[in-house]
Amino acid sequence: MTTPCRHCRHPTDVPTETAADLAAFLIMGALCEACYVLEITERVAASVNEIIAPRYTAPGAVEGMLQAMSSRGILHFVIYDSIFGARVRCDIPDALKPAALAAFDERVLVTGIVARDAEGHPRHIKARHIETIRPEGLPQSIRGLDPDFTAGLSTAEYLKRGWSGTENG
């Protein structure tokens, strides 16, 4: 099935392979391949840059799970930041490749020059050091750290008083 392009009237196929293609066609209207061009004005480019560009760089560290690695282009890996949950690209020198491979799918602390966005979230780091954070180095529980935390009250009674803001519950 064809329909004329809404710009040049050239016959254009109606996509029927997937529902998503058909939905996009219905929203955007019929466009032939020659007319299917997205114009990006300076204003749009500036707005996108404002949203995603790093605001500042400084020495720092990012902790997260190292879950993707690539040697295409610049050797890099991706961690998912423990604090914000966002993806952070980490460019690494060849000398750190063995350390990165050894830390794959592990929790790591990456130090280097960190680029942060307008909200202070890390977006990119030029790594200088990778440290694997092993689970045995982390406490499994905080139970017992302060035995008198609830002042002798049961946990339920302590929480009840804390939530109600009264001594009587």
C-alpha cells in the first residue's frame, strides 16, 4: 500500500511490519525517504546541549556496578552509579584493561576526572584507578552495632512511638 509524501507527493510505502512503525507513520504522516529529515536548529541544539552536556569536571570517584565494556573506539566501560542509578561512561587507558576485565560484573570504585551534569550527577569519568569492592568488605547487617538503640523497647513499640511522635504511641 502506498500514499503520497506530504512534502513532495512522491509515492511512499505505508509501514506494516510492526505496530510501532505504523504508529510512527500515523503520527508523523507520510514522508518519503528523501523528505524524512529532521531539522535541528541552533536553538534545539543549544537546548539539548544544556540538558546533557557536562557542567564541570573535577577529580573524584564514582561507585557502581561495572556491567558493560567495549574496545570499539576509545577503550571504555560503563558503570551504573550506586547513588543515582545512572549510566556513567568510564574511559580507561590500556594499562587498566586487565583490572577492568577482572572487575567485570562487580561493584567498583573508579577514580579519575569526573564530568558532572547541571544536577551534579556523574556522566563521564577519565579513569585513573579501578578498585573492586568485594562483598566481604561490606557489612552484611547493622544488627548489633548499637544494642541500646531502642532504649529497651521492642522494635514495634519503638517504631510506633517514633511515627506518632508521642511517648504513649
